[in-house]
Amino acid sequence: MIVKPKSIEIALSTANTVSDASCVRIYNDSGADVLITNTTSGFGFTLPNGAITFVQKATDETLTSSGAVKATSVAFNIS
């Protein structure tokens, strides 16, 4: 897997666009499962402790987490 960061990594806990990202890499090192929610749409999913995932979203949509996770904007290419 190749990851190209486009912003600094932040602690995601309150609603944030993550540097107006269209793709966000999220790493859960909180010690527990967390709920990641797109606060614009209201939809979310559980991210297990220790997991990494990528979320595609509109640049103006915000994400939030029920626990302390790390997030950064990344480039992506679908081929």
C-alpha cells in the first residue's frame, strides 16, 4: 500500500473536514472500538482498535469520532 499524505495528521474527535479532504486515512489507536461518523450525512461505522481505514467524502463534509483517532488527508487513485 502506498499512501501520499496531503496534510498533517490530526486528532479527530470533533467535526472536522480534515483539511477539506476528499479521502481521509484514519488510524484507531484509542484502545477501544470507535464510531466514525460523517456528520453531514449522519451515517457512520465502527472502526476496531488498531485498524486503519480510508474514507472518501466530499471536501465540505465533516467527520467525527467517538474516541481519539488520528486522521490525515491523503491522495488516492482508482484504477
